[in-house]
Amino acid sequence: MPARTYNSLYNTMRSVYWACQRVAYKGRVITAIAGGKSDHAARIRLVDKLLPYTMGGPLALESTFDVVEKAERACVDGALVECGVARGGCSAMMALAARHFGSARKVWLFDSYEGLPEPTQDDFRGDAVGRVVGPLSAGMLVGTVEQVSDLMFNICKLDKNDVNLVKGWFQDTLPVTRENIGPIAVLRLDGDWYESTKCCLENLYDQVAPGGYVIIDDYATCYGCEKAVTEFLDGRKIKTELVPDGRGGAWFRKPNP
């Protein structure tokens, strides 16, 4: 089957799958609201609201809410940062979760807004780039600045003074922007590839506040991402627990000094 035909079929089937996921999630919304537990109900409502804007599905959004909740309850200082925004669903979840718990944190969203770059040799094991990853190539998983801005400011009604969209490749934007961010409470990495993940950790990890959180969206799905995280933690001799999110990602807490 020609690559163009395969990709078209794959994208169509993926769209149908996520549409079914959104329909199925409606039942959880009704149950949560009826249950009356405010934080749980808020989590479910936000997932339902943001499902059309993420390719990670419900578990990615739920895990993102949970990690932000942990940072809020621990009173971790700092901003919310995502590298690899796509259409902005998980970015919006971070901001809205913080708002639910009474915070108005600064939000920094880094992306090429042109889709993925090409993988490198560090991303492959044999001919595969991941365990359950579909066909990924340069330009895929794109969300434009206009799409993300619409979600953040028109749909989610976030304050434009609190949200910064930074367009460009990580290696170009992070070194010149990181000082403006200050401390980071939650750092979410969704760059898929080895070089992207490595670049983000090298540029931003030191700004994660002690006790802050790092989410690795592609840890168990993209070989290069896992390799970059393992090398970074081992190289820095960082002892922490990687907690799986149940759908291929993981998160960890930055140890206190």
C-alpha cells in the first residue's frame, strides 16, 4: 500500500476512534456530576471539554490534571510549561486545573507549530520508532498558533497576559527564552523524539522547582524519548520514581536537594 494511502487511512481511522472515545466519555461526565465530588467532577468535565483538542486521549488529560493537582496541593512555586503543544489540549488542561485549585500561574507553550521534525538514528530500534506509535513523519501532529490561541483564549477564556506561545524549534527558542520563565512547577514534555526530549531536559530541568513535576508524554511509546530520559536521569544521578500514567506516558517528581 502506498505511504500516502496508508497515512490517509490511518488518520481517518484514528479520527473515528477518538470520536468514539469522546462519546463514551459522556457517561463518565454524568456519573461524576451525580456523585457530587467537586474535584473529581471538575476533572471529568475538563477532560470532556478538552478531548477534541488532544491526541493523547482521556488518560493523558486525567494524568495531567492529577499532576497539576499534586503541585497545587504541595504549593510548588513556578510556571506551567509544555514543550510539544500540538492542538493544545494538555496545555489547556494544565492551566484550567491550576485555575480550578485557585491559581493563576504563568503558562509557557513551546512548539514549532509546524508539526514534528524528522527522527534521528537515536529514535530507532531496528526499523521501529516505538512500541505502539503509528506512522510518524516530519510535519505530523501539527497544531497551528491560531488553533492553540483559539483554544486558550476564546474557548477556555484564559488571560492573554498569563499565556505565552513561543513558536520555533526547541533548540532555537529554549536557550533564549528560559530565563524569562523563572521557576517551573510542572514541565510537560511531548516532543516524541530523542533530540527534542534531550533538548528540553537540558534547557529546562534545572528550573523545575524542588518538589516540582516533570511529565514525559511519550516515555513508554517512543524509543528515543525513553532513551533521552534514561540518559539524562542516569547522567545527573537523579534518583526518582517514574510513575506510569496508564497509556504510555510517565511522570516524576524532582527530588528536594
